[in-house]
Amino acid sequence: MVNYIWLFFIAVSFIAAIANGRMEALTEAAFEGAKSGVTVSFGLISVMVFWLGLMRIGEDAGLLRKIAVLLQPAIRFLFPEVPKGHPALGYIMSNMSANILGLGNAATPMGIKAMQELQKLNPDKETASAAMCTLLALNTSSITLVPTTLIAIRMTYSSAHPAEIVGTTLAATLIATAAAILADRWYRTRDKHKPPKWTDTHPSKHWADAKPQAPPGSAAGGQGKGEAVV
Amino acid sequence: MRPLYEWITTISAWLIPFMIVFIPLYAAFKKVPVYETFIEGAKDGFGTAINIIPHLVGMMVAISMFRASGAMDMMASLIRPLFDGLGIPSEVLPLGLLRPLTGAGSLAFTTELIKTYGPDSMIGRIASTIQGSTDTTLYVLTVYFGAVGIRRSKYALKVGLFSDLVGFFAAIVICLLVFE
């Protein structure tokens, strides 16, 4: 995908440059762009070094665990089918708290560990379970407290108030996350009430999907919670 | 609604200083050697920033050429009639398409907008907010599901793209309201 997008920009630029007679400007722009890429990356160093230093203090003080505890009720609500005390929940909480603090490098491994644990509960190893879809929804909309990269870029281009977008970003990210959770809930309940479709070439897999995802012991509790939400 | 916008402005001003003071104080209370820990963590920052260089250079070259060739203006003037009535600057619309597909590409596009129109222009603020408020859906899906061998992602992509769309318009509306 990235390959096509990159190629698209370059190829279209070439054609547009012919049409507009701007071939000289194109050469200049290519090298100017490369320079901007380096300038911006160097601008990131100051903010990244400072912020990751600060975040390490938070990590060592157990702040990630503290946030995880605060998130616990929300995560129980979002993942009703995962049995209480299952390791997946711990990884989901670490993933979420790392995301909130903007620690992408720490969030991804935790998210993948969570996926691996959810895969153990998944009856069909090639089709995403409802819990996996929820985890993905949370990560694609990822709540971030401080958009450090953007602050750094705004500083590089000498903004008068580099951090003035912190509040607007937080508000937008909360709305995007709320939308993700609502859409996820909607699909969950739809899947639960609708009989499985038979159009697929593997009908048996769809039946497996329609069954409760959690092990027998916890299935009843999980289902009940899911219904209460509707 | 006015108090809400003031809240958003207050958060922008207070959140970072609060974290800079609160985190070390809390850590000191937990008996963490704050300065040594800071230095230890800060070392990672350099590598993180340097690792972005190839991605950003590649994408900045493409986007910079796209602008200089006049293609970006042609594209914007094509979309303009659709969104002019709504008061949305059409320059940010390609960013909405790019954001879910490529993180580096949309970051480069945001940078180009900030560079051209200035970080404190409405376009610069909206682009910053859009870029900061969602993640690259396609990348996250590939990495997370790929890691455990999931081939059928069910409705996950739709949910991700829907939240990107909501986030995109939320960012525009919030910026227009707060920075009017």
C-alpha cells in the first residue's frame, strides 16, 4: 500500500510538472523535501529525548500500572468475554496505558502480547474474535495525552504556541475513540443477534464464530454482561 | 458551549507543565532516583528520532514534489467546491485520506501544510490536530493481526476507518470553534 501511495505522488508530480511547465521546480522540491525530512527529524530529537526521559521516570514509579488500575473497569466492560484474571487483560491494560502516555514503542509489543493471549481464546485461529476487533479499535483510535511529534514539528517551524493543539487533539482523540467503541459495540451486538451468513466457502468456521468465545466456565457471565450493554 | 472551549485551551496550557512536575514528584515519593532515571530513559529518544529520518525523507520528497508540480493545487481546487460551503479549508482534505493509510506519509503532508501556511494558521492547527488524534489504521491492523496469523479481520477495518473519519471531522470542527 505504502509503495503505491509513494509511487502515486511521484508519478503524478512528474505529469503535473509537465502540464504546468515546472520541471525545474520539481528537482528543487525533491531535494528541498529531503532536507525538510532531516530538519524535522532533528527537531524531534529534543522533544523525544526529553519526553522519553520523563516517561521513564513515570514508568519506574509504577505510573503505567497506576493508569492500568484506573482503566480496569473500562476494560472489563469492553472485553466481557475474557475471563477475569486472564493474562490478556493485563497486557491490554499495559497497551492502553502506554498508548495514553504516547509510548508507541512500548505499546506495540504489549498489544501484540495481548493479541497472542486473545488468540488462545479464539476458536477460529484465522478469523478475528470480537475481543481482538475491540483491541484493534482501541489501538487505531489510540487516545494520546500529549502529541509530542506534532509539538516538535510546530517548534521547528517556529510556532508562537507549539502546545496550543494539545487540548484540541485530546478532544478529537476522545471523540474518535468513543466512535470506535460505539461502532465496535454495534457490530458485536449485530453479530450476536444475526444468524451466521452462509455465503462463505467455510460455513463451519462461521458457526464456530457465532458461539461464545470464552471457555465454558466464564461464557455465561461474559454473555450476560454483553447483553446488559445494549 | 464557550466554557468548553476555554477548558480545551486550559488543558493545552496546563497539561504538559503538570506532567513535568507531577511525574518526578510522584516518582520521588516512590523512592525513584529521578534524575538518573530521566537520563536513562532520555537515551532512547535520540534513536527514536533518528529512526524516523529515512521514512520522513522519503515521504517529504514525494509530497514536496507533489506541491511544487502544481498537482496539490489542482487536487485542492477539484475538492474545493464540495467543502467550501461548510467553511472547511480544502487543503486539509487529502490528509484525511492519507492518515489511515500511511503514518509517515500523513506526517510529511502535515509538515508540508505547516511549512506552507504556518503552524499558527488555521490550516496548520487543523492538520496538527488531525495528525495527532488518530493512528494509522492500516498499519495497526497489519501489525496486530499479522503477528498472530489472523487472515479474516471481520469488521475491524470498518470500525477503524469509521473512527478515523469521525476523528477527522471532529478535529476540524473543534479547531474552527476553539481557534476562531
